[in-house]
Amino acid sequence: MALDPIQIGVFFGLTALIGLLTWWQCSGGRARGSAIEENSAHDYFLAGNGLPWFFVAGSITLTNLSTDQLVGMNGNQMLLLAWWELAAVAGLFILAFVFIPVYYRNNCTTTTELLERRYNNPHIRALISIIFMLGSALIFLPAALYGGSLFMKTMFNTDVPLMLIALFFAVVGAAYAILGGLRAVAVSDTFSGIGLLSLALVVVYLALKAVDFDIVTGVPVERLSMVGGPDSPIPWPTLLTGMILIQVYYWSTNQTITQRAMAAPSIREAQKGIMAAAAIRLLIVPVIVVVPGVVAFKLYGDINDAAFGTLVGDILPPYLSGAFAAMMAAAVLTTFNSLLNSVAALYVVDIHQRYINPDVNVPRVSTIFSLVMTVAALALVPVYQNAESLINLLQELYGLGSMPVLSAFALALLFNNVDYRAAMAGVVFGVGLYALYTFWLNDAGIITMHYIHFMAVTFFSTVAFALGVNRIVFGKSASLRLGESRVAPTPAE
């Protein structure tokens, strides 16, 4: 089908406008004297601690809100998926009032730096960083490219190959991350976020109008219920087990998210930004990630991940659909470049400076690593084309790294006298346990427990295993850190 020139013109015009506004804001910030030492990893990856609260809020919101939410959650075509966003509010509160004060007090550039300080050893920091990097390379970067490309292909109803669209996102996203750094990413996130949230609410209104504001008639009750049954994507008991652990991991230990809050000039400014992001997550995001999907089910039937793009293409006039496509493209780009920026920070600070060259040229090595990750992500995009549901696949794969990593942070913050080798052994055990469940026990019907429940099993089993190794192998008795608030400093080398 031929592309509508109005859609294309509005799309490229708004995309260019966001880039221009971002350049203007970033160049203006430098002109006003916000000096950043280019070869200081802390300044380079945290924007010189110069992000005001509204850019923190905008960047956190749009880094998370991308096509894996809008396409993936709407692709389930049921209201139940809103629980992911509602539960996220609790995760943001924990980030603001538990983790952020600790990160700031210890002047952390990466979340994993906290682990080195607590365990007095750099190797566990490196292990967790490698898990984060593998998760981004194998799961989140290619999923972001695939979800964005699928949306554009279905919304524009075009025959342009999906991989060609993915290549466009990869090149532009990498350019943002490499040339602009975190400040450019955060600023573009905020401008794009305002447009995306506004137009997404317009989509919700027009979608409801298309069905005369009646999404009940003709829609099965299980697609409207917020109480998930045993066979649903989110059985209600999982809200009491693994769901909150997933939120703590994602919002409080995940470098991609916390890096934005750590780039504020103070704890209070960071907390203001996080609370603003929590308000957006509570009041706006749940509606836009589920209502269009249910409407699409009523109009087209069960069409999975094609639901959101198809609906938007049908209900929006060309000038608005082009504008919405531009905002969606911006969401894809910001998610992609945010992931690139965070994994580059982990590699440069936790691996390269520690084990290869402490006097590293930060921008140069960050650029090379970002390009390698971009190529790897593109190569894996075809894998996600075979997924029945993008969001369910992502959440299920999450447990491979999330619960073992969270166990290392829990041991570090809650216990004294834990040997770093015991914590590392626990992480390896946890990865293996969840992999065994995902790739064999569950498929073979040996363990049929829902994966969110098994995430909780993995977390507590990993903590118990590490404490056991700590006592039996290394002869150390861990004790709870009751009433303590400070983290032990890293010993001088």
C-alpha cells in the first residue's frame, strides 16, 4: 500500500522538531555553564548531575513507556495487564525513599557500584554488570527495535520490510546515545513524552468513541476483569508473590531507570522527579496500555500484537496518525538509546576501567561498545517475530537475571558478614534455577507454577542458598543489619 504523504510529512516534521528542541535545550545548558568533564565517567554518564526533576520524570516515564508496553500490553487485549503499571507505582516509591538516598550517599555512578562498596570486592559488581548487559543485548534492545518496527508497519499498513524499519531505529537511537549522552536522551524523552501521553489519551478517547463508549457488549468477561484466573497472564495471587519483587528489581536496581534519578543534582530533586513519574504511571499509563487493546478486540477480534497499530491507523486522521507515529518513534528511540547509554556506563565503569584500562577514553570506548550492542540487537530482531505475545515473552525471560540480581542487592542491604563469593554463588545458582524452570521443567509439565510465582521462589531460594554457602563453605554467620543506614566504603586499593 502506498504511504500517505500527509502522514509521512507530519511524522518526519515532528521527529525533526524533537531533535531540534533537544539540541537547543542541551546546547543552551552548556552555554549557561553546566560544565561536564568529558572523560569523567561519573559526569559523562550522569550528565554532570544537572538534570532537574521534570527531566528526571520525563526520562523515567518514556524510557519505560515504549512499544513493549503500548504494543505488547494492548496486544493482550484485556484490562488485566494494567496491573503491571499499577504495581510499578510501589516500585517507584521504593526507589525514591529506600534506594536513591543510598546511591547518592555513596556517590554511585552505576547501581552495581553499591555492591562493590558493600561486599568490599569488585568481582560481584562485574558479575552483576555482565548479567545486566546480557539482558539488554539478548532481550531488551532487540525487543525495543522489534516492537517499534511492528507498530510502524501495521499503523502505516506498508510493505516496507520490518528489518529496514528496525535499522532506522537502531541508527538514529545509537546516534542519540553516542553523540548526545544522557542529557540529550533525558531532554528528548521529556519532549517526546509530553506529545506521546497527550496523543495516547486522544487515541483512547477516539477508540471509545468508535464503539460508542461501550467496551462491555460483545467482549468476554475475562478480558474485562481485573482479577486474573489461573490461566491468565497475571493470576491474582501473583500480585502477592513475585510481582512486587519484579517492581523492586526494575525500578530500584536496573541501571537504565536509576541512572536518570542518579543524574539529578540532589536527593530531593531526584525524589521529586520519581514522584512525578509515579503520578503519571498511576493516572495515565494504565488507561493507554489496555483500553485500546480491548476496543481492538471488539472491532477486529483477537489480533495480538497487531492490535494497537491497526487501531491507531484506522481511527486517527492522517495528520494525527503521523503525529502519533512520530511520538511512538520517539518512544522507541528513547528506550533504545537509554538502554545503550546505561549498558555503556556499566561496561566502561565496571569492566573496562577496572580490568582493562583505568585511564580509559570514556567517550571513545562508550561509542565502540554502543555500536557493538546495536549490531547485536539488530541481529536478534527476527527472533522476536516468532513470539505469540511480546510483553508476556519479555516478562517471562525477565526472571533469568532479575531475581538473582535482586538477591545480591538484598543480601548487601539487609545482612552483615556475607562473603562476596557466597553472593556470587547465589547469583549463579539463581540464574540456573530459573533457566531450568523456563527451558525444561515448565515445558515438560514437571513444574506448572506460573512464572511470576516462580520468580519469588527463585529469589528466596537464591538468598537462602547464598546464606547457606556463606555459613557452610566460608564459615561466616550473616546477621541482619537492623537500624543501619550507611554502606561500608570500598577499601583503598
